[in-house]
Amino acid sequence: MLIAYGVGILGVLGLSSIPLYRAYRMHRAASEPIEDGVCVACQSRDCTLLAPAVYRCNKCGFEAGSGMPAYRKALALAQIDAMDPKARFESALADLRESRLALLGAQGLLDNAGVMSAMDIVDLENLDRGSAKQSVVVAAAREMQRAGNCIEQASAKLRQQLTEGPVKAELGSLEMLLDSSLFGDSLATDLLAHARIDALKAETQRVRAQVEHAVRRLEARA
């Protein structure tokens, strides 16, 4: 009887840890350094160096390396330098308008997630919405990241910082992961997830206000 009970407990713990273990493995894989000169797609060592710590695989054509972010930034800056001032200005304004649309989309998604979160906290209809909330929050974070990329491009084109700091948006968080776990969900995790959603909403509103100001200022100059 005790053995059966112990096996049951271990089974529950094992099931509940699966999402956490998967998230841990994904985070660890993403944070591990990339070995330069070895293709991460096909593991071939037949590679051509494109730039410091950047290679192209001669077998499958994949391009990667630990220096890829700096390489892409250098390419983007070279393209910007090749544009005339008027084209740079118009392109920067278009980037800011796109970031504004992305932030509006993120705000709508987060408002939806906030409603679901509030319903979970009061246990309305006795239905957990953890997984649905997580999907919506991830979609909102992607829109926030897209807005951040547009702002960064516009800032580079205008040679000035258009917002105060980068957009703080994470695609995943422990709060949302626990909230979507069958065995980890509780009122406490509902409250943590709600606080996480509120923080993302505040960040969206902060950046959106600064983008609106920058757009109005640039449109006045156009």
C-alpha cells in the first residue's frame, strides 16, 4: 500500500515537472555558447568564414556563429549609411509607425489576457485558462519585441535614441509557466501571472507614449 502510494506521488511529481524540465532544457540550450566553425544545423565543419565568429556552411548553406548579432548590425548600418538623408528620415518614420501598430496589438492582447487572468482569480466558471493566457502573453511579447526592433532601426537611421531604454519583453516567464501547469496552478500562481501581465501592460504603455511623442515630432518636420 505504501509502495503504491509512493509510486503515485512520484508519478504526480514527474508529470508536474515535465513543463518545467522542458523549459529548463530550452533555456539551457539557448544560453549555451555557439561553437564557431561547426554548423548548428547539420554539424558539418566544412564552413566558410564570413566575418569574425560568423560562418556559412558549405554543405547546407546555413549562416550562424557567435558573432552573428554584431555582423547583422554592421550590415544594417552599412545599408543605412548608403541611404540619402531624406530616405533615412522617411524610413525611420515608417519604422516608428510600425512600432506603434505593434504596441497597439500588444496592448489589445494583454488586455484580453488580463480579463482571463481576473476570471481565473475569482474562479469564474471553475475553468482554468493558464495555457490560453500563456499563448496570448507570448503573442503580445512578440509584438513588443517587434516594436523594439523597429524603434532600434529608427534610432539608428536618425542617429539618436528615440525612447528611454529598450523594450522589456520576455517571451516566457516562470509565472506563466507555473500558471499553465496542471499541478502547479493555484491562486498564488494566478496572482503572480496577473502581476506579470500588468507589468507587461505598463511597459507597453510606457513605450507607446514615447513612440507617439517621437512620431508627432517627426511628422511635424516632414
